[in-house]
Amino acid sequence: MSLRLAAEPLPGIPEIVSGADLAGLIAGSGAAFGDDDVIVIAQKVVSKAEGRVRALADVDPSEHARGLAGNLDKDPRLVQVILDESVEIVRAERGVLITRTHQGFVCANAGVDASNVPGDAVTLLPEDPDSSARDLRTALRARTGVAPAIVISDSFGRAWRLGQVEVAIGCAGLQPLDDRRGERDALGAELAATVLAVADEAAAAAGLVRNKAGREAVVVVRGLERFVTAEDGAGAGALLRPREEDLFS
């Protein structure tokens, strides 16, 4: 069976402020989407809508934050926000601060980001991205009568490789992993380790067509209907490697 994937940014999504009706803006964008589609939404706009924005002027950095900031050449206020969003520092050297967040992600700066944020402020990751995805899916169903899968994406760096890739930090209605173990390859050998990160690959596809300077925070990905589910499902939390299996952090 021939499969085809398509990704298209939604037009007309304005600057998002706290309390914004994201589902209403998506429904009113004029774009057509159905139950079999996947809507990938940039973390930044979800965080803004949920009020997950912190003004650096309101941050009083601790001595620990000041010490780290001096070693890393970072703003002590930013370092304090990163520490507040973290449960563990994984690496802090050569200007890089990698932490494990309260949500369980291992990433640079705990996902705290100043890009596309007006004023001297930063956005924080949603407190529960899977819950955010489920709420958006429910709201879209109420407004449009259809319930596409929802993926909330953010850009993460990767060990041993240059560049950033969009990954799923939250999802609803999409099978996050496709376990192919036990199937056979073209030569008949049994697959022993093949588990595809479907939600991450949907996020990455959206990242390829999104213009971050063009307010293209929402992308419709088509062609993944075989992974879209009526139930909200396990969410992106299923993508987190258990701590006992983590050999690298």
C-alpha cells in the first residue's frame, strides 16, 4: 500500500496571550481538517495561552543560581527560572545547562525560552502537556464536530548530533509509539528492536514546514490516520524512557 504524508501550516493564528481560546482560533482559521488528521501545535502558543510566562523582572535569583550563571555566562534570573522548572541538573558546563524537568523531559534550560516572547520574559513548558492536548482535542470536537489528534511539540537538541528536532511533549488521539517488534523485515528476519516514535515524527514533519517568524504555530499533518485513535490514549508520556533504562543522563 502506498502511503503519503502532507503537512500544511494553518493561517491566521495571531499573537497569543494568556487565556486565549486556542481551539477557537484553530476552528476559525478557515482550514479544513478531519478526524483522521493530526494537528501539531507549537509549545510556545500553548504555554502563552495557559499563562506559563514569567517576567524576569520578578525573579530574585538565589546564590546557587548566581554561581551557576557566572560559570555558564547566563542571566542569573534565567538560571533561577530554569532551576524552578527542574528536578535535577543533568549537565552544567561549557555554557550549556541540561536539566530534567518536573514533567520528566531531559532538555536544555528546562524548556524555558525567550524567543517570540514580548518584553523581558520567558515561557515555561505547560505543566501537563498531555492534559493540554486532551483539553484542546475536546474543545475542537465541541466547536467543529471533529476530533483530530493533537500533538504539542517543542524543539529539543540531541546527544551526539547537531541541530534541533521538533518532538512531541504532549499528545492526544495519536498512538505515540508503533511497536514493530516481532514483525518480519523484507528478508524474513524478525524485528527485535524496532519501535517507531510516531508522535515525535509527526512533530518533526510539522517543524519542516513551520516558519517561526511567520506565526505558523499550528500545522495540520495528513496521512497518519492509521495511528489516529478515537481514545485520547497514553499521551507523549509514553515516549519518556524509564530512569532505570537511561544510560546517558
